[in-house]
Amino acid sequence: MNQPDDSFVLRVRDLNKRIGRKTIIHSINFDVREGEIFGFLGPNGAGKTTTIRMLVGLIKPTSGSVEICGFDVQKQPEEALKYVGSIVENPEMYPYLTGWENLMHFARMQDGIDEQRIREVTELVHLGGRIHEKVRTYSLGMRQRLGIAQALLARPKVLILDEPTNGLDPKGIKEMRAFIRELASAGLAVFVSSHLLSEIQLLCDRVAIIGGGRELAVGSVDELMGAGRGMVIWDVEPKAKALTLLGRYEDIVIVDSAGAEALEDAATALLNERSIVTETPEERVAEVLDVMVRAGIAVRGVHRVAPTLERLFLQMTEGEGIE
Amino acid sequence: MKRFWAMVQNEVVKIIKKKRFYIVLLILAVMVPIFSYAQMRQSLERQESYGTDWRLEVQQAIIDNQNSLSSDRVPQEWKVYRQIYIQQMQYYLDHDVNPNEPGGVTFTREFIDNSAALFIPLMILTIASDLVSSERTGGTIKMLLARPVRRWKVLLSKLTALLMFVSLIIVSAYAVCYLISGVFFGYSGWSIPIFTGFVLNGSDVDLTYVQATPQWQYLLMQAGLVWFVGVVVALLAFMVSVLVRSTAASIVVMMAALISGSILTNMASAWSSAKYLFMVNLGLTEYLAGNPAPIDGMTLGFSLAVLAAWGAVSVFISFIVFTKRDVLT
């Protein structure tokens, strides 16, 4: 009866949410397959968390539907939510209980989770040593892992993670990515939201990009991110001569200082007073470099950096701007 | 069904681990000795002025009250109270029963009588007021409601755990009270007769239905009434905790209601529609003792009905709001 026709485990159809007179989510559509890591990309305040809350039944959509493994979250929550594990926003657990007691708490809420399973997920997220300590004493990274343990407890088919790398240190972020990939390769569909383009590029197979509560694009990461022109930082002397030279190319856009401010932090650290920030097609870089060297410009460095989400948006909406 | 009791167990674990119930026990363990000591000092003083004969003391009380009836400075409604008191005391005297027979059981009866409308409800608030609001403040409500369990079941498991703790608090109040006051007054007094069934007609007391009840039986009836008051207060606090996000706000709202109740009880006799407010109806044990109701037209049955109505409406609102509302923060 409710047999889905293919391997889609999460289907979102024409999802809308209005609060009062204000529509905050406009017609969101996407599907997530088994074994896929699906990115949900948008700046803060774009409606990511509201959408996620609708996915797990915390908010009732004004119209549209969310189906998990063929079950409608609104109409059959007891069936649909069985197949989802989620962390919405921060992994908030009961601080006055131990990690183990927290997992027991959520295990008691549904059938088929025994202590053996709790031990399994505890091992999986490497919390073995401290599981019997109060959550109050946990670091943010440990809480995040306990949150994931909780989400995995009921052997879900879909895992929903809201900004899973938020607040983690670089090592923690790497571990988290590896962990998510591992889960996906075991057949789990993982839905990850983020406001960082690089995060999505590094992790996801497909992505939905949203801004201002609207879906701007859905597609494979390579397709969509490739569409965004990469940024190149030229570290050259004399700067004026290089600027004139770059200006001759029609397909190279020189980004002013305001535009450069939108760079991600790692890229901003590369900037100095000699830097010129441009949008340059990848295949042009070698040619331009050659011309510069011949013209006697001292090239101290050329860096390609990923476009930021803001620039991607700008390109996508072609100057309409983000609401 | 097994699932449901497992969820009730969850709620019980959370209440205990939050150490709320220990606070209740601690408050009792601190307050009861203080009151016991005060009571002991009082009875020692009485013994000094009246000797060991309790009749002298009761007679003196009757005379004092009669004298004040002729004074112009005493308000009319107080005079009514005093006339009733005189007739009841006279009845005890006529039947040769000491109304103030000291003992652990008598102390317990009086302590519970005095704490039924405010003290015990306050202890219930420590548990009821943050039952739902704390899940919202802590953000754990997202985890709780994203599980494959209908929302009404989640709320019902909380309500069930709450009612269990209301019962436990009342049993503990009796137990702590009896055990501690017994140290001061001895543990006897279970079978002392207590008169109930005074019917009040204005300032007259109708004695036809008065009967002697052994004190243990009186305590049982009292416990039933106190439990009923406790449940209604718990249901109201539960509703407030569903409606209000902050636990502090939730406690303050309920405390304000309860305290305004005890103030209104003392001054609302002229405003008769105040009798439909839940907070002036909390003194159910007063009916049992034969004390006059704060407002004309209030009877035990009336108060029970008013409280039941308030309780039922709170449960209804709690469930509607909890199951329909979006979890936005």
C-alpha cells in the first residue's frame, strides 16, 4: 500500500509554513535516497531549522507533506518517526542524567532497543569511557556524539543532523565527517544542514540550497558548486600593473574589498596589501600567470579558494539579492 | 501499555534525579520540628496557667469568646465565628472529650489541617511546575517529541507520574509529621474521638448530625480531602507549565494564585461570586472540622464540584495545547 517505488526514504513535497500572516517556508521539495548524504545549505535564518522541525513532526506544515519510508509524518507519526533519528539544533540531553541514563530514557520510548543496542551505539560514537558520567560534565563534542548515539539508537533509515560540526574543533570536524560517510556507506540516508559551503562540498552527494525560506536549487554537489565561479587570490607586485593586465580579460571579474569581505575566514587570512581578489575561470589561471611573468610582474602566490555561500547566492539569484 | 509504563518510569526517574522530591522531604524535615517545638512550648504554657485539667482551659476559652461577643469593636462576621466556636467547645465539654489532647496523632491532624490549603500545595508545585516547562527550557522537548510516540501519550505519562508524586508527597507529609512530632508528644492518640458533622445555620450550630469519629478514621477522611486538593493544584500547575516556557514564571503564577487564595479567604465574604475561584475552595478540611466556610453558600459538595471543574478544564487545555502547538524554540 505505502510501498515507495524506489530507494527514496525521505520525500518532501511542496512544504509550506506560515506563521501568522508571514510565510516563512515556500514550497520546498526534495528527495533523499538510501545511502546518500544530502546537504541542506543556506545562511542562518534561511529556514533550515524550521524545515528540519517539520521533517520530524515538531512543527505542523501549513501545507505539503513529509514522507519517511512511505509514511506521512503528520498522519502516521508513530510509523514514520520510527525510521528517523535526529538532532535538531543543539544536542540537548538531560544534564542531570548520565549519558547511559539518557540513552535508556529514549530507548524506553520505543520497542526493540535493549541494553546490548545501547552498548553498541555507545561504542560506535566512542563514548565508552564516560558514558556513566553526568551529561552536565560533557564537552560540546561529547554531547554531539551522545546526540548521535541517541539518534542511531532505533536503527533508523534516515539520520537528520542540524549543523553537526557546529562548535567542534578541526579534529572533531574531520572525525565527524568520516563518521557520517561511514554511516552512509552502511546504507543510511544522512540529511545534513549547514551554512558552510565548504562543509557541504566536502561531505555531500547532493544538495538543496535555500535562502529566504525558498528553495534556490536542488542537484548534485558537483553540478551546483561547479556552476559557481571559483575565486583566485593573486599575490603580486606591482599591484597596479597586474590590475590593468587582469582588466583586459572579459571573463575575469575583479572583486572589490566589499566582496572580498565575504570570503571564508581561511581565505581572508591569506590577504595582504598586495592581494587582488578575482573571480577567474579555472582554465584561465595558467595563461594569466604566464602573461604576468612575461610582463615582469613578481608573482608571490596564487590561491584558488572555494566561492562562499554568499557569492554563490549572488550568482544564483543574479543580483536579486537575498531577502 | 508496557510502553506507556516505561514512559511513566522515565518521568519518575527524571523527577527523582532532578532531586525535587528530596527538596520536599527536606522542607518537611526542617519545618515539622520547628512547629512541633512551638506547639510544645504552647502546651507547657497552658499547663502552667490551667494546671493539668483541660476543662478549665476550655471553659476559659468559652468565657473569653463570650466576653468578646458583647464588644462593639469586634466585626459582625467574627462574632459569628466565635459563636460557632463556643457551641462546639461546649459540646466537647458536655461530652467530656478534650479537643486539644496532646499527642503525635493530634499534632499531625492539626498540622495537615493548617497546611492543606497552602503548604502542601506549595510542595506539590516544586514538582508540578517544571514538569513540562523544563523540557522546553532545556531543549529536550525536541528529542522527546521527535520520537515515534503520540504527543498525548508523552503528556499522559508525565501526568501519571505527577499524580503518583502528589500521593507520595501527602503520604510523606503524614509520615514525617507523625514520626517527628511523636518525639515531642508521644506516638499515641489514634482512637481519641473527634466530633464531626456540625451543621452551621448562620451563627447557630445544629448538633443533630454530630458523631464521634476515632481520630485515625478522621485522619483518613482528611487525607482523602487533602489528596483531592493536591491533585487539583497539581493539574492547574501542570497546565501552567504547559502554557509557560519558563519554569520560574510557572512557579510564580501558581504561587500568586495560591497566596491570593489565602488572602481572599479572609476578606471575600462580602463578594459572593469569589466562591467560584479555585483558590478559595482549597480548605476542604475546614468542612470536616466544622469550621465556617469563607463565603456563604459554600459547602463541601460545592467546593468539591468547583475544584473538579477547574481540574478538568486544566487537563483539557493542557492536552489541546500540548498536542497542537508547534515546537518553535
